[in-house]
Amino acid sequence: MKLADFKRKMVKDVFSASEAHLVVYPEPPALANLQLHQWERQGAVIRLKRGLYYFAEKNPAIEDVARALYFP
């Protein structure tokens, strides 16, 4: 899948790898993880921690990042 298509389908600024797989990918989770890893190496996606990402050109609100990192 192309990055532009992924950005159009993913409405959240901060997302997990499992959310990306459930929302966007009909392929196996390993393929989704590989694609996210490649986009991370290209600099299009930034990893906050293992399995948690955001788009590089978007600056997510600090509340969204905190909510994703420390959820109850």
C-alpha cells in the first residue's frame, strides 16, 4: 500500500500497529509491521515506542500522545 493511501484511510494522528492492521490492511499483520518499519526508515512515520507511531509531517497534540502512551 502506498503511504498516501494509508494517510487517507488512517484518521488518527497517533496510531498503533494493530490499529493500522485492523483499519487498513487485509494482509497479515507481519506485512503491516514491515510496511510501517520501511516508512519509519524513510522518515515518513515516527515511532514513539514499540508499536506506536505518528506521521512525521503532523504534530500531534501532546494530549493525544499522552493518551496513547499512558492509557488506563
